[in-house]
Amino acid sequence: MFSLLLAAGFVGIASDVARADDASDGFGVVDRSSGQWFLFDSSAEQTTSFYYGTPYDTPFMGDWDCDGIDTPGLYRRSDGYVYLRNSNTPGFANLKYYFGIPNDVPLAGDFDGDGCDTVSIYRPSEQRFYVINALGSEDQGLGAADYSFDFGNSGDKPFVGDFDNDGIDEVGLHRESSGRVYFRNSLTTGVADSDFIFGIPGDKIFAGDWEQKPASGVDSVGIFRPGNGTVYLRFSNNVGNADVTKQFGNSNTVPVSGSFGDVPGGDAAPALPIHLVSRFTTYHSCCEPRVTNIQIMARQVDGLVVAPGDTFDLNARIGPRTSAKGYVPAPILLNGEGYCCDHPLNIGGGTSQFGTTIYGAIFWGGFEDITHKPHSRYIARYPLGIEATLGYPSPNVVFRNDTDFPVTVRTRYTSSSITVELWGNNSGRTIVGSHQGGRSYISVTRSGNLQARRVTGQVTGSATYDDGGYVVIKRWITDLSGTTSRTWTHRYVGSPD
Ligand SMILES: [Ca+2]
Ligand SMILES: [Ca+2]
Ligand SMILES: [Ca+2]
Ligand SMILES: [Ca+2]
């Protein structure tokens, strides 16, 4: 009796303490190409995964049955239906109904503070919100909106949250081209109450009450960055750094948030956002013995995975070149002069073509160079300066994977070319290069976010086989934290007079 009175007295002071959704919110991602959901339990660092929906449904989460637990909803543009499910498990929709008009954006939230989420509408063509405080009836259309109001600017994307902790959700808008976020603290037309920049262009917005134990009651912004598959959560609605950063998702996924209740965990996280970081190809004449050696070496490193922070050591991987491994005698440079074939080093000779090719992929991929050594004499079939000779146990090629994602080394060859690819995620671009006929060809394609990591290189100076020469190689890497550069120098020797 006493406690009941106390509780009743409390309601008037802060009615939202009794709200069903006072728990902290978690985040998840949905793979739109497969309909697979991944919910992240941040306290247990575990993932719960299930399939719900079909590819290219628009996913969202809400509490459709008012039990305090958010579960999936989908909008399927192809048939115009909303599909709502009441548990975080695979299965059929508990409720489905016809929704809006094509291109309407579904917005799940509690817009009247009754503890139940409903699906409202943002109509981008009108920049107008239609607030609907009841769910539709099974297999029927949605009734008329309770009310509607204008808010937003053309092209901006809507999102939902309770930004003032009054127990009623509001709507905000996000300009993906700039990262601008703005919202009002009421469901009415007017000037934004809050307006700030979070994230970078291309990020996808969502909101939740992210602080764990206790929740603050205030929803704040989060963004998902498809380029690096990373979620960034901020605990307040203003300019500043993310309070939580977590790699979760990939370029196929979109973010969702909610209070998931008890989920089992133990499932695999979404696939890493891996892409081709760099590819480098060099060419050679067909059928020389050294080509056999190059191809054996290529097969020995193909598929090797370099964990974040680990180093790749080519000679450690390959080991001594022996006839037992299939290596054959081939010409080598010995003291700057060509030599073949009774020296032990001739076994497995000529593989510096492979050293040069993998070094090209390392250089243009922007990975940290630990060890490499250009040839003592300049050989025109290799890029000037950006090349590496190879012997056992030295010279060697070693790089460090200074990204947050594993790097996979892939190799391919033909009778007259050798290609090395590095797959991973450098938060940025793909660089494809080759060197043929004394010229290098480098092309850059963007992959992921708009402000991607950029690698540029420059070689000044010149060299010939006969006269030698002095070259300066410089590489710039630009990312969100700024530009860093590194310089290498190399003197090629010429023929003794
Ligand atoms: Ca529920
Ligand atoms: Ca409601
Ligand atoms: Ca509110
Ligand atoms: Ca909060």
C-alpha cells in the first residue's frame, strides 16, 4: 500500500520514469541484400542474428505490442505493405497492412507518449510528416493521419527520437551531403530547436538512448558509415566526437536501434566490409625459368591473411628457395652483374619481379613499409624507385597492416604477367596500378565513403641501367585526421667505366 502511494505520487513529477522504453537502446544493422538482421548486445559484446523480410525491404524497429521491447518492422516498396513482428526471431509478421503511397518513408515511434510505437509517414515530395498514432488493421489500409505538419528541406532524410525526454518521440532530419542534423522538440512546423553537424558526408543517421546503465531518457544521434562498416554514437545532441565507436556492419547494411530485451547472442557478427585496396601488375616475357619461380612464390602467399597490427614478412613466409619446393635455377644479379647458374642463389632466382609487384601493392595500398630494398641497378621493366629486389634471407619485403581490418593477399599470374592484390579496408579507395614498357599506370576508384583515404605517390629524379641515378620517392596519405607523408631515397649504381 505504501509503495503504491509513493509510486502514484511520483507519476506527476516525472511521468516518464514509468515509460516502457526507459531501458537503454542497442544498435543493430540489417543486410538489405539478404534480409539478415544483426543486433548487438554491447554489455555482453555479442551478436544476435536472424532473417526477417526479403531483400531491399526498408527495416526499422519499434514496440508494436507495448511490452517495452523493440522488434522488427519492414516496409516493402514492391507491394506497399508494412510487416511488423513482435519478437526478435525469424518468422512471419504478426501484423501487416497497406501503407501510404510510393516513396513515403516509414517512421516508427511513440508520437503520443502512450508507450506503444506506431508507424507514421514522412512524404519527401511534400517535406511533410503525417503522424499516425495507431497501427493499421490486418491486410487493410492505414486510416487517416491524426495530423500532419511541414518540416524539413528537399533531400533530407528523416529520423525519430525523444530528444527532450518528455516520453514523446519527435522527428529530425539529416542532410547526408554535409552531415547536418536538425530537429524540433515538438511535432509542429517551425524553426529547428537543435542544428549541428555530426559525422561526415555519406553517413546514415539514426537515434537512440545510448548510455548504458542508466539510460538518460534522451535520445541522441548515431550514424552508420557504410564505407568502413562502423557505428558512431554520440551521447548528446551537439557537435563533438563519438562516445562509442564500433565496427559492425558493411556496405550492404543499414542501421537500426531499439531496446531489444533479452536476446540470446552467440551469432556471427556481420561480414567485415572488405574491398580491394590495391592491385599491382608487372609484365615479363614468357617462359623463362624465373617465371616458374615467380609463380611458385605467388602460390605460396596467395590467401595469406595479415591481422590488424601484424606484419607480413615475405621471406619468413616463403622460406629458403629449394628444388624440393619446385624452384629452378635462374639468373640473378650478383654484385650488380647478371649471373647464372651454378651459384646456390640461382635456385629460385629472378623472383624480384614478385618482390616489386607486391611492393607496388603495398605502396599504393598505403600500408606501412617496414623493409624493402630497390635493385642496385635500374631495370626498366620495373617502376622507377617504387620497386623491391628479393633474396633469401635478404633483401626482403615486409609491411605492417596498420589498418583496423585484416588484409588478405591474393595473387594471380599469366605466362607474361604477375598481379598482387591486397584486400582489406583502408577506410578509403581502391588503387589499381601496373607497370609496362617503362611506364606505370595508376588509377584510383572510390570505394566507401565520400571522404575516403587517399594515397598519392611521386618519384623525382631519373636513372638508367648504364648510368645509374638518384631518385626521391614520396608518398602522401590523406584521411580524416589529415595528411601524412613519407620519403624514401635511392641511388642506383651504373656500370663501372
Ligand atoms: Ca514489443
Ligand atoms: Ca504511441
Ligand atoms: Ca520528446
Ligand atoms: Ca541518452
